[in-house]
Amino acid sequence: MTKNYRLVYDIVREQARGSHLAPADVFTIAKKKRQAIGFTTVYRALARLRELGLVSEISVPGAESSYYETTGPAHAHFRCEHCGAIEDIDYALDANVLSEIARKHAIAVRDVSLSLHGKCRRCTGRAESPVH
């Protein structure tokens, strides 16, 4: 692994469990540590690390970009439609249900990505802002 790819991997790995970094976030952190690194290098590093199974790419409908996190146990993601926050949800599709879906539709499932949408606990308590 090149030194730049290693830097990108370390940045994602050093984040707390449940942290989700956009490529721009990774670039900002990387730039502070290695001034000469370019955005394209960070983007390519994230793609390669994903191919190697070292990081997971999260694509949540409605989010501004894909996000990256360390590879870990299966879980779902929740996106707050009010503030845009993305949180991990401790949930995985039951293996028997997944097998039945695959059998019923004659498909081979490689990966499952589950996202939930609504209001987060912080925004649920907030009053809606009046629309002018």
C-alpha cells in the first residue's frame, strides 16, 4: 500500500465506530497531515480500500455524497431528513429471510445495504420551523 493510501486508511480507521466520513472530510484531514496530497488521490485511495474490503462505502438516498467507515459487523444506517445526520443502527437482515428472498427470486445476493429515513432523536424534539 502506498504511503498516501495508508494515510487515507489510517484516517478512516482512527475515527470512532459509527463515524461516517465523506471524501471531502477525509481530504481535509489528510491535507493537514500531508500538505501535498490531492483530492483525486484521496478519492482513488478510498475506492481501492473499498475494493480490498478495508473500508465500507455507504450510499444513503438523500445524502449529499457517499460516506466511508471501517469495515465491521453488518448494520443499517439511519438518515435524518431534517438535519442530514447519518447514524448506525444495530440491525442486520435475518439470514433465513435473505436466503428465502434469494431462493424465491433466483438471485445470488452479494451484499445488503439497508437505510432508514425520518427524524433523529435530536430533531424529533425540535418544533418545526415555520415556512415563510
